[in-house]
Amino acid sequence: ARLDGSKKIGEWTVLDVANKKGYDDGPSAPETVYLLEPSSGASPSCVIFFLGGAVLGQFPHISYSAFLQRLAEKINAAVIAIPYEVGLDHFSIAQKAVNRMKNAVITCEDSRGYSSSLPKYAIGHSLGAKLHSIGIAATGIGEELSGAGFISYNNFGFAETIRMSRSFAKELNVGGFGSGSSMPFNALIDLAEMAVSAVGLEFTPSPNDMDRILTTKFDEETLKKTRMFVFDDDDLDSSKRFLQCFDDENVVEPSVSNLPGTHLTP
């Protein structure tokens, strides 16, 4: 335990940022974020808000620890990783994430001496990139950010996501892929896809609604501060669709970095 009541998980510090100075993320139950600070003990050069992908994003300090530690070390950054539970209402998840980001900044400034002038960046992987883009579009937090990095941006529909989970499971070696036991898993995916299509379940915002949000809410200044990171062998990436929202020759497009790897490389 530390003097401020926080705990350590390896090099990660667990912070409860519930209800700080008017930012209410619901009842006063613990609201956790994970903080990774420069190992040198020096003041950080910037603050990075990180949101991971679906499921894995619930445990960002574990699933993305190696990636985020390398990032923090390379640029002497403080990383605030925000966990979230998977759900269909991406508006609500994004709003809660933004509230935790704001509360975490207040906590770090009040109890850890962070300067309010530190540059702040948003980095998201897969669904985390979509959630960050919703937060930027819906809350105006983009004005406070020096930049945004969207890694393997994902904006597929619910039924499509279930269908493509085969690729995700194959990378994780789930369901016996590569062996004779893969058929039950495939059959389960087919059944789930049919069920979802039959009842019409969909994310909020839907893929088409998300495109409209980007087109109307991402202005030139926001696009100048945005960079897409696209892996060469990634079937779950919607970055091309994101860029098509800004196809007009008079509109500034985000920068794009093409990298070797797959959807799970981060």
C-alpha cells in the first residue's frame, strides 16, 4: 500500500477515481483505473489515456501491459488505462470512460503533483479506438487532447463481429482450432450469428450511425491530431471505413501508419 491508499500490481498502480469534483460516473462505488508511471521517478512528459479492445480491455494492465510499458518507457509517459465491461451501448461505455479519464487527471494532479499543462493523448485498440472516437465526438474532450492514436479501429456490426470472432479465436488458439475439435466452436458461432440476425441486436451507435458521427463531428483540427495504425494481416480492422468518411478532396485525412502484425499484435 502507498500513502495515498493506492496499491501496486507489478508496476501498475490501482486508483479509485470515483466522483471527483463533480464528475459523477454513477454511485460512489469504486471506479478503477490503472496508472503506469515512468520508472525513473521523474515527472512524466505526457499523459496517455488507453482503452483496449472488447473483453481484453476489461483487464488492460494485464492484456496490454508489455505494449504500454514499452510505450511509457520510450517517451517517459504516464499511462492511464481505463477498464470497461463489454456491452451493446457504446455511447454509455464511452461516456463512462471519459468521466474516468477526467477524474483520473484530477486525482493525479491533486495527489501526485502532475502539472495541468501536461500534453494528453488518447490511444485505443480495436473497440477502444471506436470508444475514444465517440468520446471525442460527443463530449468535446478532443479539444483537450494533443493527439489521438487509433490502433486497429473496429466499427463492425454485432452479427459481423460474432462471425469474425473465428479469426480472433484462432489467434488466441481458442476452441481447438487446428485440431479435430474445432467443429463444435464453429457450429456455436454459426448458431449465435443466426440468433443475433433473427432478433436484430445491434451496437449503439451502429456502424452506419458511427460513420455519420465521424463525418459531422470530426473537424479539421481533430483530424490533424488523429493517426490510424493499421496492421498488415488484420481481418478485424475498420480503418479503411473510417478514412472513407473523409474522402472529400477538401477534407484533411488522418495520418496512417502501416505496421507488420495482426489484430492481436498490441
